[in-house]
Amino acid sequence: METRVAIIGLVVENKDSVEELNRVLHQYSEYVIGRMGIPYSQRKINIISVAVDAPHDVISAMSGKIGKLPGVSAKTAYSNYVVKNEAEQ
């Protein structure tokens, strides 16, 4: 199975969605390389970047679930670097 590195950029405008967002991130935690959050108090939003290394369908499912949360926008940028599972090499 091939995996790709990607960044999921999030803008959280609804604080009521934070608990569910964290639940989704925890659900996919085995694929998360790291995340960084920036509170932007002047605009009352949070900007979060999540770096992942996962199969394309997993990244797409994760981003889709996050993007469906009320007041949360998600966009994904994929690297061109594809890694094959060691068992397949």
C-alpha cells in the first residue's frame, strides 16, 4: 500500500466543533505526524495545520470528516512523494 505525506489546513470558526474535531484527529492518530494550532483571537478563529503520512483514501476520508463539521473549513495539500509499504518493496 502506498502512503503520501500531506498537510491538512483547518480554519475553525465554531468552537462548539472543537471536541468533535479532536475526536476525529484521535481516530486517525496513527497517521498524524504532528499538528500546530494558532489561535487568532482578533478574528475569534483558530488556524490548525495537521501533517499526515497515510494512504490517499485515509487522508481523503479524514479531511472529509473534518470538513463536514459545522464552522470548520479543511483543505488538503498532497506531496508528490509516494512511499510504498516496506512489505511490497
